Amino acid sequence: MEPTNLIEIRHLRVDGRTIPVELSRNAGGSVAARCLIGETEMPIIDGPSTEAVMAAVEEAIEDLLFARALGGTG
């Protein structure tokens, strides 16, 4: 993901947190979403469209926060 391919930055609200998501266009035309969860956590999710990656990001972050709550970490 190169900065020149940045499409937009969206903010996702999950479980009372606001997570910035950088959306970029891949060389093949798909979209990559880089989630800025913390200083060291920046997972990247690829998908066919902005809507698809935002849905995947939201689901993944909800699952991550749920797992952390169960495990007592985070």
C-alpha cells in the first residue's frame, strides 16, 4: 500500500472506540484497508470494493475486541 494510492480515510466506531481506516487502491483495482488500532497494530484487509473492506474491517475489529474482553487483555 503506497501513500499515493490513498483513496480516503474513514473512521469506524466499534464498542465505543473510533478506529481510523486508511483506504487505498491496489494495482489490480481492489481496495486495501489499513486499520490504525494502535501504535503497533495496523492490520491490512483487502477486498473488491470500499464497502466490502469496511464491512470486513468492522467485523474483524468487533471480533478482536470481543476476544480481548473474554481474555481480559487489551
